[in-house]
Amino acid sequence: MKVLVLNGSPKGERSNTLQLTRSFLAGMERAAPVQVEILPVYKLNLQPCKGCFACWSATPGVCCMQDDMTQIIEKMLAADVVIWSFPLYYFGLPSGLKALMDRQLPMSLPFMAQGAQGGGHPSRYDMAGKRYVLISTCGFYTAQGNYDAIDAQFDRLWGQGAGVRIYCAQGELFRVPELRARTEEYLLHVADAGEQFVHGGVGEDTLKALAEPLYPRAQFEAMADASWEILAGERADAKPRDVSLPFTRQMAALYNPASWQGKDRVVEMVYTDCGKRYQIVLTDKGAQVLERDFIPYTTRIETPLTVWQDIARGAIGGAEAMMQRKYRVEGDFDLMLRWGEIFGPGSAMMERQQERREARTMMPLLLIPWMALWIVLPINPVIGGALGAALCALLPAAYLRYRMTPFEALTLAVVGGISLASLLGCPGGPLVLLSYGIFGLMWLVTAFLPTPLTAYYSAYGYGGDAALDNPLFVRTNRILTACWGVLYLVTPLWSTYLLASPAANLAGAINSVCPALMGAFTIWFQRWYPAHYARAGERGK
């Protein structure tokens, strides 16, 4: 399949729209072999049309001007797919691409097409099998209503609504590294559109995702205003301020008011390398940057500006920078744990992205078979064995919706084996003690693996699989996994002692209370340890 891309952006390879086009092409390549040629329109020798109509009379089908348009027409005729890639300029085509469109006159015949709405000219060539794609970005918060002139023009060329049309608003955000997480999410949908296009057409779900704004209007317009490094009301020719201020303004513009939880937050940014200090006041109405007249902070971040810029660009992860003692945090650490929700597209959008990317793990699916053994097996080995076997047979159906980890697979094998042994007449007491030991060993061993057991189940609340690349998240879970492993390994030891003592009736109660206490410790430790580590920061070096 031959694909010709007409890159109409004056920015050439730096075009924001071209990023979308390359993702569309990548999606096409997933579906079929493609031969792609990208023509940088602004680098070509294209003279404006003279309107002389020589291509209709003196030299039919051939323009009187000898420039690159002759080869462009040849390439358009040879291509199976023509992609028009351009930014929206004043609600129309950029001038270079408009000149190319005007110069297509030799491709039409001079006489009028019969029945054409408003009049028109038929094509000189058979274009029946050719397919078209429009890919464009604009600087408005929405594409709706801003592409009417474009649609009208291409409707006349191709037919009403013909061709795939991807119009992406907020296009300038694709050049902002700090927003890469959101823009790359959009590019994934563009790639899906390219793959579906090869198979016949773009699906409704994909088109709906492509039509969704990158950010809500208020957030986008605040970011756009901050990017010009002047405030509303300031002179447009005012000199740009210190880079730390516009950077902080843009960070504030990312604030999602929907993350407000009944109390205002004050984030104090202290840039240690440039001696600047600002506060971002977060309310249910929005965010405000204070340059003076500071108020008590709720969270204070001491960091070199360069480090925080690297974090924002994605050059280094925030947790990784914290592990390297590149910054320190004081005050409410909950804000750091919820940073992506507070300074991002919003929890609802993040959840939609999460659901599209990965299925969720469920700790109860791991625990239920073990708990059935521990509770029922000591009372009645036959019923306990039958219940354990039934759960092992039924639970796999749950993994049609949830993700199975290696530990569920091991659980089903071990619990199934112990249940079978119980049904064959093995005493329930020793089997219960054996199950505790195997369970504890499973936890303890994973504390020394790259990903500890608890991390598989708690990652969903911290950004999904991306949390597994967070060294502080992994370290926190490694400690917790080891604690749980030790608990379940020593449980058979004290249970054996208690069962042989006058206090045998206390064994069940103790074995219930201890996990409950460990659960409370886990909830506390998950918050305390990252905050404790963050407070050390640069001073801990």
C-alpha cells in the first residue's frame, strides 16, 4: 500500500500535527505493509497558480509552470492513500498547502460535471479507488466549529463527509514534554485509528476518543496563557519574567479543581538553585500563584528548579528523584501521593485511561481460597476440602475480568492440592499449619524479587503498572511484603505451641487478631514511610 503524506506545516519535522500523522502511519503498519513518502510542502518549489487555464486549453493536463507540482501530481496519482497533514491557520489551510491545492487544476477537466451541486468539474483521472485522510491540529480548546471551512472545501473535492478526518484541538500541547503522559495517550488512539483504517474504517469508539479534548477548557486556556510568560492585563511587549515564575504558573494551570476534598491546599515551591519561592493556592474554584504575601503552607517542596523541570518533562521520575535525595518534602505528603490526580486531567479521565490500558488485580481473589482452608478445615476437613476444591474450580472465571498474577496461579495449585489431601483423609490440623507456612513463604520469597507481592495489588491505586517503576513504591511494598511473610511463617509455630497448651482455644482468636493488626500497620506504613523518606531530601545527602 502506497501512502503519500502532504506535510503542510511550515515547521516541517517539528510539526505537532506530524506527530499525530506518524502515529497514524504506525497504526497502519501494524495492519499491513505500507510504503510511505512524506512531502514537506514548504520546502518544495511551488509557485502560486496564475489562473491562466493553460492546463485546460493549450497544454491539457499539464501546467505551464515547470516546478515541483508536476511530480506531486504524479505521486498523488500513484498513491493508494493520500494524507493531508496540516495545522489550522485562520480556520483554513496554511498558505503553502493552499497553493498546492490550487495547483491541482490540471487534474480536472474543463467542462462542467453534470448534476454536481453548485457546479463543478470532473476528474481527468480515475480516482475511484483512492482513499484520503485529513489530520490537523489547532490551538483552540475544541475542534468543534473551527473546521467548518475545511470540511466545506474537502466535501466539494471528495464528497460529503468522505475520507477519515482527525481534528485535534489543543495541538500546541504536543510540544510540551511535561504533558507527555496525556498527549501520548491521545497518540495511542490515533495509532488505533490508523490500524482500523487499513481494515476498512475507523470505529466509533476510537472516533469518540479522538474527539475528546486533551484537557478541560479552563485548564487548557490557563496553560496557554501561562505559556506566553505574561499575565492578562500586562503589556504584550513586556519582557519575559524569570523562567521559574511561568513554569510555576503552568504547573498551577494543570490543577484539577475536581480533586479538591473539602479543604484548600497551599503548595510552597522553594527553588534552591535560583533562590525563588512561590506558593500555589489550590481551592475548589481553581489555583492561584502567590509571589509575595505568603500564607502558611500545607505542603512545602524544596528542590532545584532544574530538577523539578526534569521531573515535569519526564526526564526523571519524581519518586526516582526523591530516592536520589534530589528534593525534600515537608507537611502533608498525601498531595505527593495524589499528584497525578491533583495536577492532571482529573481522576475520572485517569480512571478511563487506566481501564483502557490494563485490567485490575484483586487481592481478595488471592486470599479467599486460603481463608476458606483456615476457617473451615479445622472444623470439618471434608467440608473444608470440598469448599477449597470448589473455589479453585470457580475462581478462574473471575480472571476474565481481573488480571491474574503468578500468585493466584500458585494459590489455585497449592490450595487445590491441600483440599484434595483433606478429602483423601489427611488430618485437618497439620494441613492448616502447612498452608500457613506455604503462604508465608510465598510472601517472604517475593520480598527479594524485583516486584514484591503486595506491589502487584496496590499498584492500581498509584497509577497502575507505572507504579512498578517507582523505586519508592517498590521499596515500601518490599518492606510490607517481608512483614506479612514473617507473620505467616511464624503463625504455624505459635499455633502448634498454643494447640498443645491449655490455651488452645485462643489460637483461632490470635490468628485473626494478628492479621488485623498487620493490616492496620500496612495502612499506616504506606503513608508514613514515603513521607518520612521525602522529609530527608537534600539534607539527608
